[in-house]
Amino acid sequence: MLVRSVTFLYSLSEFLLEQVTHTLMHMMLYHTSNIKISSSLLVCVAAVHTPPPLQPHSRTSLKRSHTTW
């Protein structure tokens, strides 16, 4: 009886450990792919929102448009 319960507990703990490890691995993979996706999205957004380097004449026209507002 005791041996049976011990083996049952052992197999149960082994099963749970396997499940937890599998879930953790899955979560880690999911999170790393999410981080990669979000970082590439951030790079794209930053590239879109960053204005191109301004030439001197365009900078003065920008100042002129700001004063009219």
C-alpha cells in the first residue's frame, strides 16, 4: 500500500514537473517571440516618426510656418 502510494506520488510529481516545464518553455518561447515582434514594431514606428534630416532652407520655411500659426 505504501509503495503503491509512493510510486503514484512519484509519477504524479514527474507528470506535474513535465507539465510545468512544458508550460514554462512554451511561455518563454511565446514571450521571446512577442518581444521580438514588439521591438521590430517599435523600430518601424520610430523609423516612420523620425523626420529626415532637415536642410537649412527647409528649416527656415518650417520656422516661417510656425510663426504664422
